[in-house]
Amino acid sequence: MNYFTIMPMTVEQIEQFIKEAIPDATVEIEDLKGDGDHYSATVTSKSFSGKTRVEQHMMVYDAFNGKMGSDLHALKLKTVSE
């Protein structure tokens, strides 16, 4: 029987994904439970200007290229436009 383990993302990996997609972003990440699987992120960017909150959040989620829900289990997200 084959088993595979999905390793949770590190804070550094989360920040890297976001900054690659939104280069001017300032990213603050907190591990909410200390388990490396539940994070809170505040992302501040000029590129959010004029976009709805949903559009801002989609920009961040899109940065993970489909890894949300698998490699990254839970992300509480706050976006701020500069």
C-alpha cells in the first residue's frame, strides 16, 4: 500500500508564493495553532487599489497555484490596499 504525506507549507514558502505573484506585497504571517497547518496572513499591496475584497483575496489565493486546501490547509486572510 502506498501512502504519501503532504508536508505543510512553511511561513517562508507562503510568503514566497505571495511575493512572486504580488511583488510589491508586504506580508505578515502568523501560525495560528503552532501546528504549521493553520495560518493567518495580512497582505498589503498597491495592486489591491480599486479592487473589491473578493478580488483582492482571489489575487492572493491564485498565488498558490492550486495548493490551497492541500499543501496549505487553512489561511485566514486579510488584505489591505496601500
